[in-house]
Amino acid sequence: MKYVLVSGGGMSGIGKGIIASSTGLLLKTMGIKVTAIKIDPYLNIDAGLMNPLEHGEVFVLDDGGEVDLDLGMLLLVYQMRSDLTRTRGNYERYLQISLSRENNITTGKIYNHVIECERKGVYAGYTVQVVPHITNAVQDWCERVARIPVDDTKEEPDVCIIELGGTVGDIESAPFIESMRQLRMRAGSRENFLHIHVTYVPVIHGEQKTKPTQQAIRDVRKEGLFPDLIACRCENELEDATVEKSQVVAVHDVSSTYHVPVVLESQGMLRTLEDILRLKELGPSPSLREKGRQTWHAWKALTTSQEHVHESVSIALVGKYMKQPDSYLSVVKSLEHAAMACSRKLNLIMIDAEHLELATEKQNAEEYHKAWHKICTAQGILVPGGFAERGTNGMIAAAKFARTTSKPYLGICLGMQIAVIEYARNVCNIPGATSEEFNEHTSDLVVIFMPEIDRTTLGGTMRLGLRPTLFQPHSEWSKLRALYGEEAQLTNGTPPKTNGVATHSPPPKNSNTANGATSETPPDASPLVIQERHRHRYEVNPAYVDILASNGMSFVGKDDLGERMEIMELEGHPWYVGVQYHPEYLSRVVRPSKPYLGFVAAASGCLEEIIGRANGPWGVNGYGVDGVSI
């Protein structure tokens, strides 16, 4: 096993995630099998209970693991900027791999593991200390997880990218830094461990200053780590470095974050990785090398094509965590992926849901009318996930506007529940319709707390992870089904592989014949089954499904038991869709999420073209650029 450690010095938020992800992508283009581990020094067991206003969005993995965005989100919010916009790497989306909660290490997890071992007598009465017990636990964890297959080859990875969160010199990072120093010794020869240290090169009075980088290198060396490469974050291309050019790569501001791997590749990063890690000795298979070549071709085509896109699409995101842009980072990136597929530039309009409420009109009429002007001029309205009642009246108003004016609408998790509440109130004539999350003491709860969910313990108790959704009979008219269905035809009934889509045949049903005997009737054509990631405690109340359906709201997708509403869609509307799951967790740069793709396509006026595209250049059917399968 070979390791690539990415650490940061001087300050946080300088791009460790993007550089780690980009390094992994470059390795994949060579046919190398790559996995990733993110180390977070905080004491939380996981990111599940972190406030999105403080920490940003929580990312959910297939196994239900709730992790930091560095293990899930793609890059930066919009672009890498000199004002140190907070970085968020994305291993899954960059590397086309599926990780688990085991790929995220936190101080809380490690200490919890060590304490449990002590209680079980594993340490045979020895005094338990940070060194060696904590540091050994970190190394053992890394070595074990690094060998778990994470891609469709089902083979042990060749290289493990380890991102060390925080900043070298922080107190909470000290045990992990020592663990990495020891892991380098465990790895053996130099070609089994490569260390990239990310630093910042500020510009003062027009001059690039390298002293902060020099100090950062001194600090990391004091801790016993000696970087092989220095990645310098800077506004412009690096001028004169104070160390050998072969040991330095510059990651300057670019027009799009998707250019960063290309920037690194242009500076000889591939050759450096190949030489230090002696990658040729791994002997990647010809098929993986060819797949890597195709992936790189698709990636470069995507990044260059965006430079020639002139049409834009305006999307209004109506949310409640507007003070922290990272709260909706997965959503934003999924919209970007979909906009690329539609050959559009994304014009994202962030709207605080509270500004759409009548209470705001009385308190601040200017903000109220400004928010509604944005809603009226946007080409599509999206209501993302969230918790608690604040801002939901504004969301309901936005959902009603989209429904009654034929403006494309996409509701994610809470956004779907909002659409159901609005429909129940204004179409089904249930004025008191609401969610148990907002008011549990009312009679018309069209959204309820799921009965199997723990009401007292919050951490890790939601309905989490990858779960199946079945499109229902007579839903062939569904636009979302058409988007998923095109890809399903490529699967030929195999288990889910691409973007969470699969088909399967239901068990045959028995029917009575004329003489009373039973005969096996042939199953219908394989129903479309999609696998998407979930994160919720509340659901549409099954008791209200019939009245909603009789008034025109179709639940075209349900869970595998047919009891839980997963997809809502209005027939005859250009695009009015709500999904209980979070499709943004599976969106990929060259394979955009279907709900987001359909939504943006409808807003752009090209939905029919996207649905009908058999071998679209942007992975509409699991293909890459120019029909190259990736």
C-alpha cells in the first residue's frame, strides 16, 4: 500500500481538500486504484449533529455515515480566491468511488475506540496513553481502511490519499501528526509514502511573500514530517520560489475549480507522483489505464467547454441557512453539474425563506419585495433540506408560486414535504395541514415523525444511507422516470452501479385459474428501481396519500414496501418534483443527478432534448464526453 498525505500549514481553509482530490484524480487517470481517508481533529464522533450554520453541510455516505464535507463535497463554493474562501474537497465526486463512515476518522472516534478497548481489557492492564495507544490506533485504522475496495473493480486500492484536517501546530492535531510520522516509518521505503504540505503565499503591495511558506515548512519539520512536495496557494502563478522548482506546485486562482487538476497536471504533477511513488511498478491493467485516459479526456473536455458557454440559467435557492454558504454546498455543486450538462452557466440566486413571509413585509418591506422580485425573475425554484419551522412559511409561498405559475420546482427532503403541505392546504382544502415537526398539536399532520425513529437520541438515528425507491405502475408519464429510465435500460436488470440506478423484477404473483388452481403469472416488465441516499426523520403521512392523489398529486416513487412516499410529481406541470432523498449526494461532475438535471433542463427550456439524448456528452445515460464510457 502506498500513501499520499496532504496537510496544511499557516492557516486553515487554504485548499487541502481540493489538492488531495485533484491528486487522487490524477492518479486515477494513470489507471491507479485510489481510496481516501479524511482525518478531522474535532471531538465529535461524526458530523451528524453539527450546526450547518457553523460547520456547513453534512454529507451522507452509502452506509449512512454522516461525515464532513471534505469527504463528500467537490471543491470550493465557487472558486478558490485570495480571501481564503473555505475549501471543501470531494473524494467521491472526483474519484468516482463510494466511501463509508470508516473513511472518516475523528478524535472522538479514535478515543472512543481506545476507551472501549481498555474497558474490554485489550491492553492487558497497561497504562493507556496517547503514545503509543492513540497513535497506534490511528495507524491501524488507516492501514485497515486503506485496503477496503471502494470502486467497481472490487479490488484492493493501490494508493490511499490521507487528508489531515486542521493546521500543523494546532493542539488537537498533535496526536494525528505523530501518527502520520510513525505511519511513514511503517510504510517502509520512500516510494510508499509521499507528503504534500499546502501553504499560502500572500500578496502584499503587489509582491508575493514566501516567508509564511518557509515558516510553515519549519513548523512541520519540527513535528517530524518532511514534505516531498509543497503546494502553494496563491492569487497568481507562482513567481520565484525559494526551493527547488521540482518540489513546488502552484495552485493559483482559476475561473473554475474544475480547472485545478489541469493546473496541477500542467506543472508535471503526474511525473512527480510517478517518480516518487514508482507507480509503474504497480502495473495497472490496460483496461484501467484506458479508463483513466478516457476519464481525463472527459474531464478536460468539460472544463474547456464551459469557457465557451454563453447562455445562463437563473435558479432561486430558497433556504434558511444563508449565513453559511457551505450549508448547501452539495446542492450548489449538483446544480453546477446539471447546468454543465445543459450547456448553461449557473446563475444562482440565494433567497432567505424568511424574507418571503408576510411578517417580513411588515418589518422590512424592501427585503420582502426584493426577495419576491428574485423569485419572479428566476427560471426555476429549489427548496432544499433543512430542520425546524423557521422560514417554512416562505418556502410554502415559493412552492405555491412555482405550482400556480408553471415555474419549474424541485423540492429536496424538506422541500418535498413543503410542496405536500402547500398542496394539501390550497388544493385539497385542508387549511390546517402542516408537519409534526412544526406543530405536533394539530389534527391535520400531513407530514409525520417516522414511527421507527428514536425520539430521544439524535446522533445517527435518522433514516440514513442508500435505500431503494421503486417507480410505481402507471407512472410512465413521469419526466423524472424518463430521465432515470434511459440509464436503467443500460443496466439490463443488473444491480445498482451507476449513479444509484438499477432495475429488478418483482417476485411473480399467483393468480387463480378457472378451475381454482393457481398459476404463476409472468411479472411485468422490470420496474425501475433507483438507489439514493437519505437523511430524514419525517415523512409524508400515509393516511393523506389517497386524498392528495385524488386531487392530482402523484407519488410516482415509493420505498420497497410501498409504504413510504419517495417521489412526488405533478402531471402536466413543466417540472414540479419533490424527492424525499438527497440526490445531491450522488451527483458527479460528468454524471449529474437526475432530479437536478431534469430541473435545470426544464428551467433552461431543453428538457425534451435531455430526456431524448441517448448518448449525451455529459453522462445523461452514464456516458462521458463524446460518448466515452467512464
